[in-house]
Amino acid sequence: MLKKINHNRRYFLTTMLKTIAATQLGTIGCTTQHATSATAELPIEGDLPSLGGATTWLNSQPLTVDELRGKAVLINFCTYTCINWLRQLPYVRAWSEKYQDQGLVVIGVHTPEFEFEKNIDNVRRALTDMKIDYPIAVDNDYAVWRAFGNHYWPALYFVDTQGTIRHHQFGEGDYERSEQVIQQLLSEAGTNRVAQEIAEVEARGFEVAADWNSLRSPENYLGADRTQNFASPGAVLNKPHSYAVPAQLRLNQWALSGDWTIGRQAIALNQSGGRIVYRFHARDLHLVMGPTERGTSVRFRVLVNGQPAVAVRGLDVDEQGEGIVTEQRLYQLIRQPQPIRDRQFEIEFLDSGVEAFAFTFG
């Protein structure tokens, strides 16, 4: 699964869920890549573009194409609230740790999707939380993104010691093949005794792979520019308005209750007691959100089918089914055991001053 930008529009894409087109999932615009022998010929896909468009670097001094000659390089396009990248991250982190002493340089290119992801303090905090210590090029102006002609989060580009791109991977999955490519590039460079075994990865929390077999809900943005299936009547743009939840929601519909302002990129709560209700079908439910003012916090409680989300609570919900919004990031609110079925999610905010951007599922 991945995200794609095309003509400044983002689309939710997947190859795993072709049977559920009615939920408005799209398909990846490239063929599925299958694992092959690590000794297979790798094509030449172009030269490593300049990284000079990065606005700043974290965990490193700025790196140039010339400085990277003689090293195998893995470029990883990311943005810190992207669930697709978060689920890929444990593999990239493992490859960096395993192969850095054999000549591999991993570089993350953080190209923000939301405005708050341009905030360097937010990115720096996320890197610390995610235990990322390899170099990160902050690409707030999309200059590196454009130089690569990239359209996806996450995206991997594999570069040999001559500065030539030899392989790419768009979206989650195909991890064994990706590691085989790393091993091949290191072997081509003359690295002695490149380990042929595949890294063992134990993903936890946000990083656990989606339950693809039971996933029936696509990512959905809440701002007016990109939202789908909003069910509350009488939507008003950029003005405070009182909303109500219809008596019944269909699968993947969502609604608001209380005094909200719907903006183009997000929705903001004006008075305490506001609710977001979503009918979904997935093991995991995440919500990208944060306080509207830095340094403040917003309390919330989560219900599923009208009951406190205790047995199905996610990482950011406590044993009473409650939590606190303290930062602009992705919050995991639901992780439910089998059996997975249609459920009605509800989050009630006990304080005003929260803004919400997107739901993602897994």
C-alpha cells in the first residue's frame, strides 16, 4: 500500500484489495514486483539526482552526490504521519543497522504531506520517538521529490557505488527482494562476506503490518478538499457550524456532532463535547490530529458501538477508553482482535482546540 501525489492530488492506492472497489480504493499504477534471485541483473534506471534542494538535514551534515560515490545508497521518501511508511520503517531501520558497516548509506527524504509536518521540531521529535539515527534530508519545498520525479509515500530508490539508480520499490511490501538488492549492490562494490540471510524484523505498535484480509476501509481525509463520504447535512466551509450525526451511517461514512469549522485540509473543534463518528471495517483505526495551539492538550474518550473502547483500544487509548492529544501526529485509537466486522467508531473531545486531518486503517 502507498500514497501517490498526482497533479497536487493525493490518492489512496493498493494492490492488495482489488475485490473491494466499492470502497473507492484505487490500484497502484505499476506492476507487482516479485522476488527474484539476488544475482539477477539489475537495470540502470538513471543517475542519483541532486539532494541540494533539501531545506535542512537532521542526524547529518548535508550530503552530496559526489560525497556518496563509492557507497551503496538507499533513498527512502517519507512523511512522519504516513501509516504506510510507518509500517515499512522497521525494515529500513534494520537494513541501516545491519549493512552500515559494509558500505550502505540510508538517507530518509522527509517530504511533508501536511503543513505541520514542515515544522522541524515536529520532525525531530518524530525521529527520536521512532529511533531513527540515519541522515534525514528535510524536503519542505519538494525540491528533492521533484528531482527524483517521485510520486509516492513511501518510496525506496537503490543506488550503486557509481551513483546509478538500479532498483526502486513504491509502497509497502517486497521486503525480501529489497534486501536482496542491497546485498547485490554491496557485493558488486567488492564488499567481502556480505551476509545473505534476511534481517529479522519484529514490528510493534504502529509498525505492525496491516491485516490485509480484513481491511475494508480506505484512508480518508477530513478537510473539504479531499474528504469522501461525509454524512452530516449542511456542510459549511471555513465557518463555525453546528453539525449532527445521522441516525444511521453506511460503511465508510463519517459525520460530526457539535460546533466545528471545516477547512480545506482539516477540521477544527470550536467547543468542547464535539464528536467524530466513523463506520469502519479494519483491525486498526488511526487518526492524524493535534492541538490547534502548541503547548496545549485536548482530552478525549473513544467508543466502539456505543461502548468504551477498552478491549479494542489502540496505543493512544488508556484502560478507561480515554486519551490526550498533545502533539501533531498519528494516533492509534483502535486495534481490535478477531473477528473483524463493521463497527461504529466515535471519539468525543472533552476540550475544544483540536484539529483532525485524516483517518487511516490497517
